[in-house]
Amino acid sequence: MKLRTKISMLFACFALSIFVSCTQDQSTDLTVETTTDISIEDAAKKMEMMRTTPMVQSKAAITYISELCEDVVSGTYAYENTWNNAALWDYYSFEGTAGDVVDISLLRTTPGMDVMSILFFGTTTTSDGLHPFSPSTNPDMTYLGFWDDNIPNPSCFGDAGTFGFILPYTGTYTFAVNDNSGCGFPKNYEIHTTGISCITDTDGDGCDDAVDPHPNSNVEATVTIDGCDSGAPNIYVEPCSTMSDLIADCAANAANHAEFVACVKALATAWRRAGHIDGRQNYYLQRCASSSSLP
Ligand SMILES: [Ca+2]
Ligand SMILES: [Ca+2]
Ligand SMILES: [Ca+2]
């Protein structure tokens, strides 16, 4: 190898080592402060406050305030300078699916509070081991990160925003709120989210429990009435309801056996006309209803 080439390679290696060193320094900084928008003076003030505040190894029982949905949740924070004490944070939960992309903004709505957010996968009943810098760990919780001061706010440091975060797991997440370096009371905030849904669909038919007339739809393969299998395919005949669901409604609403049989006859006739069942299944639906002891 020519001397000139060797010198060029040595110079390149030296430049690369400086770059890697700087990158490592930056990533170390990020574990302490993710801000890009607060002033150097404010950042120094906050760093000093965080550095000089002793860590509290809290082991208190915690409760969740509410579940986050794709909407706005208002909260009031009761404590000052509590980044170091997980027992005093506000806790919220939400459901997520791996790969979901979510935004969660934590915005103060009154001057004073210096909001900061922390995200975990899992839920817990104790604050033990929740602080990102705590040497202990909480076996139920996986720490995912914290956000602080990355949304400008003129009143005191910045607000906190998690943007385009890709959820790594499917299940329940914990979103925690604290006042990092308090600037006084009152301490009111809002949590704005996108990409998070509170829809609960217990039977998985695409209808939210809140609007599903049968949130636990009967999904047996065939329609069975009081132990009598009609052989009719138990399909969804309405967006949220199967045949067996509607027959159960007949039993629930009929004043006597004759009313129940008439109700099933009306359904079976309509299903036959719609082509959902054949003549034989129509016959057995009505026969099963007739021979049952329902309602
Ligand atoms: Ca903040
Ligand atoms: Ca449903
Ligand atoms: Ca249903």
C-alpha cells in the first residue's frame, strides 16, 4: 500500500472515531434530556435541579386515573418536582397493537407545571421500580422511554410530545405524567392522542360493545334451540347478531310458549326467503322451537 493511501486511511479512521464518540455522547445526553426547544439556560437549570434532587425508591400502591382513547383527557397534577418519585405520578392506560403508530401530547393548560411523560408496556399496582433511572425493576413493566420539553411552551420549559411512536407489543400500555421541575401552581394539563382506540369488541364481530345488541354473540356452528339442533347454519343475519342471538331475543321477550314459537316462525320464514336456510332447516327451526320448553 502506498504511503499516501495509508495516510488517507489513518485520517479517515481518526475522523470516524470522533464522529462515533460524538454520537455516543449525544445518546448519553438523550437518556437525561430529550429537549431541542428549551433555552440552554433553562436546560442547565433543569439539569441542575434533576441532578441535585435525590431519587426516591418509592414502593407505594398506585391506581390508574382512566383509559386513554382517541380524544382529549384533562387532568390536574397535585405535586411539584416529582420526576424522581414514581409514587406521585398520574397514571393512565391504553390498549395497543404491535405496529400501531401513536401520538401522545402532554400539554399544560395553565402556567406552572413542567410536564413530562413516561411510557411503559404493561400495567402495575405498585410504583416500585418504575423510575427510568431506578436500579430496581418492575417485572410487570417494560420501560419504553420518556418525553420532555420537545414541544415549545413559553411559560416554563416545554411540553411533552410522543410523535409517530410505533408500539412494539400488543396489550395494555401505561402512560405516566409528572411535573419535572415545577414552576408553581396550578398544574392543569391535557393529554391528546391519535392512533389509540378504546373500542372494545368482545365477540370480535366488528361491532363495539357499546352499540352491539349482542356483545357476546352466540357463534355456534348451527342453531340449537333448547338442546335441539336444527341444522341451520348459525350465520350473522344482522351486522352484530347471529341467528341464535335473535332466537334468544325471542325467548327473552316472549310472554309465553306460543309467542316464542311464533317469533321463531317469523324469523325462519324471513331467513328462508332471504336464502339463508333451506326448506328442511326452516322446518327443523320451527319444530325445535315448538318442542322446546322456552321461554
Ligand atoms: Ca417539560
Ligand atoms: Ca361485538
Ligand atoms: Ca355481537
